[in-house]
Amino acid sequence: MSTAPSRTAPPAPAPPRRRAGYARRREHRVAFMFLLPWFAGLGLITIGPIIASFVLSFTDYHLLRAPSWIGFENYQRMWDDPRLHRALLVTIRYVLVSVPSQLALALGLAMVLDRGARALPLYRSIYYLPSLLGGSVAIAILWRRIFGTEGLINNVLELPGVSAVADVLGIVPTGWVSHPDHALDTLIALNVWTFGSPMVIFLAGLRQIPSMYYEAAAVDGAGPVRRFVRITLPLLTPIIFFNLVLQMINAFQTFTQAFIVSGGTGGPADSTLFYTLYLYDRGFGSFDMGYASAMAWLLLMIIAGFTAVNFFASRYWVHYGD
Amino acid sequence: MATDTRPARIVRIPARRSGAPATPHRRRRHRWHRSLLIHGGLILFGLLMLYPLLWMLSSSFKPTDIIFRETGLWPTGFRLSNYAEGWSALRHPFHHYIVNSLVIVAGSIVGNLVACSMAAYAFARLEFRGRKVYFAIMLGTIMLPVHVVIVPQYILFSNLGWVNTFLPLIVPKFLATDAFFIFLMVQFIRALPRDLDDAARIDGCGHWGIYWRVIMPLSTPALATTAIFTFIWTWNDFFSQLIFLTDPDLATVPLALRLFVDSTGETSWGPLFAMSLVALGPIFGFFLAGQRYLVRGISTTGIK
């Protein structure tokens, strides 16, 4: 609709300065039109709810009754809630174990692939596939079955050759998902399985390292290990940092896998009670929306805290060119 | 991206090998052995990773009672009865749930394409007050966990009477709430030469004309990436569908699978696997068709 003025406006005659001012004002207006949906979404779907969530966290609200102001009571309850502590512990353990393992595997394979695998696109696609599927209900169902008492893992462990090795390592076939000591490990394994997306990012990063560095190092007699430690790793630190921040934030939000594998309970014995699972249980299981809002804010603070620590620590190990 | 670093690698390999005291013939054989080892390892690892999927595929053709007695992949008898049984195991035939999912997916794709490209055009090409601040806010919302805003969103949509409709899952996409895609398209549009805009302006195009006739047609790769990712994420989405769709008639594919698990428990794994594969099929199809866009999308923005 605002194309009309520009179509009719003759290109030359107006004095340059006035025209520039007019064009700029028109550009503001057009920009606002282009951004209108985004502004609406920002207000109604994002920032509004963040604020509302904050306000609701100080109320007792069960959806059908009007919210009543209770001050810090929700936060007080959180402080005393053993299941919430459990959920925090489970989630943080999951994040701290699965993300570094996943990134190490991703970096290792990216290095191997970058070393000149001729069929790189093929391998890259195969390794990337689990990243697309990993969050789905179907894969969670499969996982629950693979690690079940009669599942694939136990079948493999009982194969003649494998069982001897497993005995030595002390691995005994068990119901992995139904055992409180192992259930979380199966979910960690699932997250590690989706190492493909950080791997693709690492591959792109490896391509950016100029080959002349390696040539110079080779001339100076540096072996492959030293080249990795002195060239690849430092130059890749911004990418490692990026992946670390991204995957940590993602891992904190894990829901589907834990929900399906544990049948929605976070069991056995709350061993897979992820924070998001408990939040769902409070907010949409018992419709305790005030408490769920307080939990949501705590989650936001925790993720922001972890990210801030990441950024702070990055000053000591991330190198941004020179 | 794959081609422009080829020369670099050709240079690098001789450099690494330069210390090896060998005739060209021996060197070549050495390299051949090494590459065989690497490829063998990579293939083996790939198979190990895909084994669970292949096992599910073969299990979907086996009778439930023998699935767990066999570790091998090749089904002894090839039968489709698991698929037939799974298709009609729930209250509605399975295509009912597929249609529900597809409606949400289609709405989301259209919404994301329209709203995110408009916002991206403004950020990439227009000057306006507060552009940097808004851009920073936009980037900030990318990382915002949905769990933080879900409670007030639920209250909002429930007051509008939208719970148990598809609207809470589609309408936000028309308001460009998937900021990932704005960022992806901003990156893409910024790389397009501005001369094209100027040429169009001289030919009498306004901003809407430039957006629609110049930028959009040239942004097809970014739009394709957006559409593919939107498809996969929406198709896989479980959390928000679980919250907003409690009526079993409106269940989407992931919700239907969950109903399946709950209703049959541990008894009918064959049909359950069959329907899980039906659920994974479209993702796999998009993966095969759109790999190029997917890989480029991840490499440039780091999204999943």
C-alpha cells in the first residue's frame, strides 16, 4: 500500500535534504508495518507472559479461582520442596554430564571427517539424522524399549562374546529404564546420540581454519597432536563456546524424552524427574499455576545464571582471533 | 562450502606426509590403508548409531512375541499386520491424527514464512529508530525457554476459549514468535547485494515491491530452510500440543503415540513400533529431500 507514493514520486525534482527527511520518515513507517506482527507477538506471546509469569509467581492461582496475593509464599514452598530439589539435581546432573560428552563426541568425529573423508556429505548426513529425530515421541518409545528388561541392550549383553567382556567391566543386564540408578543414564545416552548438530557446526568451523597455519606448523616439525592442541583447538574455541551455550540451554529444556521414557511420572523413584517435567506436573497436572510460575522464573534465572557463568569463564579460554 | 576448501585439503595432505621417507608407491599404499581404516571405522560407527532405528524397522514386521527374542535385523517373515493393527488401534484410524498434525504444520509453515520474512526484511534492509535494540531483543527471545511463558500463555488462550483448538499452536507463528527464523533470514538477506534494491527502486518499486519482487524470490533457500525446520519441529513438538490439546479427538501424531503407549502398555510393541515409524517417516523424507538446506541452515546459524 505504501508503494503508491514512491511510484508516483518523480525521482529528481525535490530538494535533496527535504526528500531525504521525507524518505526516512516514510521508511520508519514502513519498517513499523513490516514489524507489526513481530511487535504483536513480542508483546502478547513473549514479554507480556514473562511479566505475567513474574506477577503470578506471587499469587495462589488455580485457574478457576481468581488469583490471590500471597507474597513470597511460593518461593518459600520451593525452598522446602524436596521434589523440586530432586528435579534440580536430576536436571543439572543431566546437563553437566550429557552436554560435554555430546560435544566431545561431536568434535572428535568432526576432526576425523575433516581429515579428508571423501564421502563427507554422506557421513555427515548419517550422523546428523539422530539430531532431527532425537526429540520425538517415537524415538523416546524406542529408547524405552531398547533399554527395557527384555530390550536390545540386554540381548546384546547376553551374546556369548559380549557377555564375557561385560562381566569383566561389571555390566549386568538389568531393566535400565526401570532402575533408579540407571534411568537417567539412558536419557543421557539419548542426548549424546544427537551429537550430529554440534558436529555439523564444528565441521563448518574447521573449514574456516586457514591451511597455511598447518603448513607452517608442519614445516616447523609439529606432529598431529601438537597441531591439534596448538592450532585447531585454540582457533575452534569460539565454536566450542557457541555449541556449549546452545546445547546447555537446550538440555535444560529437555521434556519429551523424560516424559515418555518415564511414562509421565519422572520415575522410577523420581530419578528422571526433570525440572520441566515437574513444572508440567505442578502447572498442568494439578493446575497450581502460581507455583508453576514461580518455578518458571527460577528456571529462567538458572539458565541465565549458567549462561552468564559460561560467558564469564569464556574470557579465560575462548580466543577470538587477533 | 564443500567445494571451496578442497584445494586447502590437497595442500595440507602432502604437507603432513612430507616427513615420511617413502617412494611415491609406498606412500600411496600407506595412504590407502589409512583411508580404509578411517572409512571402516566411520561406517561401523554409523551402523552402530543407526542400529536402533534399523532394529525398530525390522521389528515392525515381526510378531510382537518374537521381537524381543531376536537381536538380528532380518525379519523371518515379512508381514504388514502390525501396521494394519496399529492403524486402527486407537479410537480413530491413525490418518485422523496425521491430518491433525498436518493442519498444525501447514499453518505454522505459512505463518513462519510470512511473519518472519517480513520482520527479517525490516531488520536487514530498513533504517528505523531503535533498530539495534529491537534486534538485540529479538536475539534474546531465541534462547527463551518456552516453559517460562507457557503458564500465562495458557491462561491467555484459555480465556480466549482457544484451548482444545489448533489456534494456540498456529496463531503465534503468524506473530513471528519463532525468532530463530527471523535471524536466519536476516543473515541471508544481508548477503544479497543492495544494488538489486536500488535497481528495483529506480524502476519504481517501493519497499513492499522490493520485499515481494526482489528479496523474496532471491531468498528461496532461506525460505526452504525455514519451511523444512518448521515442519520437523512442529511435527515433533510434544510439549505445547500436550498442553493445549487435551481432547483425544484433536490428538496429533505424537499425542496419539502417547495414547497408544498408555492404552496398550507393554503388550503390543509390534503395532506401536509400526506407528512410531509412520510418525518418523515424514521427517526422514524431509531429511532426504532437504539435506542441503538443513546443513546450510545449521552451519550458518547454529540452530538444531
